[in-house]
Amino acid sequence: MALSVSEVLPVAVPRTRRQIWSVGGGKGGIGKSLLAASVGWQLARMGRRVVLVDADLGGANLHTCLGLPTPERTLADFIQHRVSSIEECLTDTPAPGLRLISGAGDLLSAANIKHLQKVRVMNHVRAIDVDVVLIDLGAGTSYNILDFFLLSDVSILAVVPEPTSIENGYRFIKSALYRRLRAAAPTDEVRQLVDSALDPKNSLGIRTPVDLLARVEAEDAEAARVLRREVAGFQPRFVVNEVRDVADVGIGHQLVAACGRHLGLRASYAGFVHHDDSVWQAVRRRRLFMADAPTSRAAEEIRQLTRGLVKGESLGHGY
Amino acid sequence: MDTATDLYAVLGLEPRASREQVERAYRFCLELYGEGSVATYSLLEPTEAEQQRLRVREAYEVLVDAERRRAYDEGQGFLPPDSAVLAFPVPVSVGAAAELPAVLTGADLRKIREARGMSLRHIAAVTKIGMRFLEYIEEDRFACLPAAVYLRGFLQEYARLVGIDPRRAADAYMSRLPAKG
């Protein structure tokens, strides 16, 4: 069932300093879960009350990243009404202030929770009394994943410096943006134009969000204004993971430039994390490298990255 | 002006960019649109990337050549990169506090501001103080000014931006306010 962002957002959310952060990326195996776990760990070290939510449908393993056995209660119990509140699914972690809602469970492996279930999960996630809810999204561009990404105050897009990851990253960004635009489209005609844009070989010649806005502008200036506001509000923050050299670091700047020039998006470069043997050594010990190797380069980079994300800072334009 | 004709925008620069910035931006764009660039290969067709490389090269060739850049800037109405500009934000100079008179009028503030080449709109944009209040301050329309505690804050923000001692400036201006009765 098609789901608009406005349908998902509860009408009256009490304004608190609570924030929702999410880590997406489109591709599997690029370190999203470790990134989420370590950023969450660092946020907790910085005094935030944090809940990590493992929404990696079908591939939930955030608990392992944190060195925990499979939790007794998971998101599946909440969805199946075996527990009455989402708080009952919270699992403590070794880090004070950091708790986990595990996604481990066969129910979610279909990656296909129903519309109403998803709305219920989202509303309850938003209501958890903490400072930051940090959601680890799965791979792919399913509506479940995109909606969690769009729901976030801080939308982190992880990539590794490889063509496949970056290609999927762009696909993820475009899918999320078009979904956001579709939800905001004020008329059926504009919604149809957004739908056309989703097909990269559409007959209207719309290949990018920039083309789409130009087309909408020509037909309905007021609708174009609405869509432009949505585009401006969509600001993914790139994190380049598994960096090996200076050129890899520069890729983050190039992605931001390419998004601005060719997709019309105001993305930013939140930071990068070097490939670091101490990370996988910690993984093999089933420990988080932030605790296992706190002096490693990767751990220091996570600390820098998290501080920047909290302050809303980025790494500039790279030249 | 759109990006198709703005040579600075082609390189992702502002019109006052230094020669060194032009060089760095050019190298960045060459990598961005280079053959096999991981950042653009899946976003642009090879012919589009080639077009971008051409535009980048053309922009660079003009902006790196002092003569051609001057002609281009003149044509576009841009100030030359080496022209004197006011520091932004204007730093508070060490001697500024001592030079302030004990009493400051709205007209005095306006003179200081205009001497810095700063518009009221700019101050409003930076400080987020409403234009209306800034005008009242400069026109000495005391009856229209907000409560003293807010006015002091506004005056200090204003003073900081035009480069005079914020506390002394607020005191000097507020010394003329009619006593509350």
C-alpha cells in the first residue's frame, strides 16, 4: 500500500529535544550497522540517552555489533502484540545510556511489515522518552526503509568508496526524494509527473529531480514551489566508510558536489572512517571497537563524526 | 544568472575567489568529471561528463587569466577580486571603545554604520532583529522601541556588527531614554 510521509507522521507530536537519526545506504555490507552502533555508543558517551533501533529487516545484527546475545524481546514481539509497549523491547547494552531495540526475529525477515504495523512502529519509536533514537536501516530502497529515512531529523547516508556502493547510494537518495515529493504533491497531475520520474527511461525525458522541478514549474508554478521546499528540506549527510587513502576521503566532497549540481540537492559531508584492522578484530571478538580499541583511528574518526553531526557541522566543499 | 553562463558557478566558486581558489576548484572539478570518476559515472552519461569537462575547462581558462577575468567580471558587474572590501563581520577594533562618545544618538549610529558600508537590511539579516526596530533605533523613536532589556540586546548586536564596543554603545544610546515614570 502506498504510504505518504504525512500519513506516517502523527498529527500532534510534543516538541521535545528528542531527535530521530537514521543510517541508510542502499547497499548491504558497507558497515551501516557498525556505524550506527558506534555513533550511538559515542552519543551515549556524550551524555545523550540513546536507543538504537535495528530496522535492518531480514539482516538484524546490531546486537552482535554491541557484543550482545540475541535479545529476548525484539521489535517482532511488539509488532505481534506479544508486548504492549515498545519500551518492553528495550535491551540494555554495556554502555550506560545506550539501549537497543533489536530487529532480530523471523517475522521481519520478509521485510514486508504491513502499512498499519509500520505506522504503529513509527509512532511508538517517536514517542520513546530519550534524546536520540538512532535507526539502523537495512539495505535496499523498500518503502519501509525510505520512510524511516525520511522520518529522521538527521539522515545519514553511508557509502564506501566503490562504484557499486555509490551507484546504490544515488539510487537510494533519488528514491527517498521522489517518495517525499510524491507525498507532498498537491495535485494528481504532479503526482503522476513524480511517478514518471521514478522510471529512469520515462518518455518525458525527466532524468533527475532538477528535470522534474523544471517540468512541474512549466505546468504548475505553485506546485513547483511546494516541491522545491521539500527538496530544500531533504538534506542527506554522507559518511564515507572504509576509506583507505586521501582520494577516498575526497569522494565525499565529490558526492556532495554532484548531488548539488546534478540532483539539485543540498547534501553535506558529515565525515569519513578509515578502514581499520582493529574494527574487524573487535567484530571477531564480538565487541564494539569503540570500547575494544578506543585509541584506534576509526574510533577517533567516529568521535569526530558524531561531534560534527550533533553540531550540524560538515567537512566543507573540499577545495 | 544561471549556472550555464556563470563561470564561477561552473567551478563552484564565488565571484571574488582568489587565483589559488580557482586553481583548487579546477582540479576538484577535473576529478569530479574525470573519466571513471566514481562520484559521477552512474549519474552522467559519458557525453554529459565530457560536456561538463569542457565547461570546466572554458571557465578555468577565463578565470585563471587576469586580463580575461577582468573583462568577464566587468561584463557581469562583479567587483575585481583584489578590490578593497570591508571585513565581514567587521572586527571590533581595540581603540573603538575609547573613541565612543558618552552619548550616542540614532543618527550617530547610522553614520557609523554607513561609514562601514553596511546596510540596515544586512544588519537585520545577520542579527535577526526586525527592520522596523532598527529603523526606530536610528530615528530615535523612543516611544516605539521595545522594553529596555530587549533594546539593550538589540543595541549590543548592532554595535558588535558595526565594530564598536557593544556595552558602551548600548549605555551611550540608552542614557538618552526618558526615565520611566
